Amino acid sequence: MQGLDQDRHALLPAPSGRSTPTATPNGTAMPNGTVPPSATPTPNVPVPPSEEAPSDGTAMPWEALRGRRVIDLAQPMRRGMPQSPNHPPFRMALERRHGDMTRPDGGSAANELIVTGGHVGTHVDALSHVSQDGLLHGGRPAGPLQSHLGFSDLGIDTFPPYLGRAVVLDVARVHGVDVLPAGYAITPGDLDRAARGLTLVPGEVILIGTGWSRRWSEHDAFVGARDGTPGPDEAAARWLAAHSPAAVGAETIAFEHIPAGRGHAVLPAHRVLLVEHGVHIVETMNLDPLLATGAREILLVLNPLPLVGATGAPVRPLAVLA
């Protein structure tokens, strides 16, 4: 097929960076591909009027979610939004406007062209995003896996959609503030205090509240180039990794502690989580409306775009309150 820009990366089926989980009754991941009858359901599924309950008396899965509050945890994507200077900016333009082409029946359509980096806005980091001394997660050399078309393994397309329990560790609330100071380093002690009374289960998701999404409209302050941003230090990243979560998430661009004036010079939490422990990272989340509820446990829907071979992709996480 002449002119087809294709190599072995495009021909291979997407492998998995970790075993594909399915939801257990309490939201814990099951790697064997089975779905128990009482697994956590997908939210917002309408019930057909003619639907009958199972003969064993078990409620239909969506019944448990009927009337529950759903909170969008994604920041809106628009030109000029805060982002890391290390990534291409988001741009959108109407490629065709109404009236540019009109059909014989008078109908017209508009559509847009979108250009964005994979790590812009609310997004999930793939395990291929960071290497240490040339090695990715599992000690795999990065070179043989990467080409101009992306990664043949450990790309974001290998992230299994997550539907299950997430715990919310509101460190800002622990300190009695709405927003942690710029450049504040979250410690294991902070996480211990925020997690008091909660059970952290392997294979679930841990979200860290800093209040930073409340500064989304302050572009330069949010980016933190001058004053830094709050986030877990290396020891706190190891605390998180020790609980074996499927993913961790936070409100800042870089997830981790960025000291004043340092920018993204080094990212030890990324090394600990992505490279050493295979834990995905969700960044630039809008946790403000969730933190305002005081909820410490939620049902989380986390499903990034399946961009084949990409090191990250936009995501629109949804929190379902109990």
C-alpha cells in the first residue's frame, strides 16, 4: 500500500502495561478478566421501562447509581489555559463554519481542527512517559519500543479503563486552609493525617487535594514557574507507591512538589511512580467541586483517550458520590 506511513508499531495489537482489571464488588481490580455479578456499574445508564430485575432478586447494576451526584473532575480545554511549558499547547480552530458549504436541502455543518499535546489539560501519564537511565517501567530499554509513531508497548492505549473506588486525601483541609502554599512539599506525615480513618486498597486510585485547582484562573501562579506548586515530595511518592494504587491524581500540572524557581528541573515522584512502580499519574484535575463536598471516598470513572503509542492522553474523570 504505497504511501502508507506504517511500521511494526502500527501493526501490533496494543499490549498492556499492566494486567487488565475489572471491578470487584468493592471496586478492587481483578486481573483475570471476569466481571462478578455485583461489580460496580457504569454510571448514567438509563433503565428501559420494560427492564425486569434478575430472577435472583439482585438489583440491576445501574439502580445503585440512580439519583447519585456526578462531578466532572476535568478542567475545560481552551486556548491559553495553564500547562507545562514542556508540551505543545492546545489549539482549536473552526476548520469549517456554517455556510461554508450548504447542502441542497439547506443543511450546513461546522467542524474544528484540534491540536494538542498528550499532557495538556486534565490527562493521564502512560508508563512510557518517563525513563530513568534509558529504562522504562520493568527495566525495559526505551529505545527499542519507540519510533516516530509512538511506543509499541506501555503507551496510554494500554491503560485499562478504571471504574472503582478512589480515596480523597485532602491535605489542604488537614492544614486548615483552602489552598496549600506555592512550593509546599507534601510529606508522608501529611498523607498519614489525610488518610486517617480510611482503608487504602491495592489496585484502587488515590487522589490528593491541595486546593490548587482553585487557582486555575491565575495562569502564571498556577503554572508555578516563579513560586512553585504544592505536591508530594519523593518520600511521599514512595508512601503512595507502597499502597500499590492503579493510579494517583492531583490538581497541579506536574503532580509533584515543584520548589520555587526550579520549574520542572527534576521530577522524582514521576520516577518513583511511573518507572519504579508502574503507577499511572493523573494531572491537572479539577478537584475543587469534589473537595467542597468533603467526600473522602468516591466511585471514579477514569478512561483516557486510547491514543495508540502515546505517552499520555486527555481524560474527563467523573466522580460519583455515595
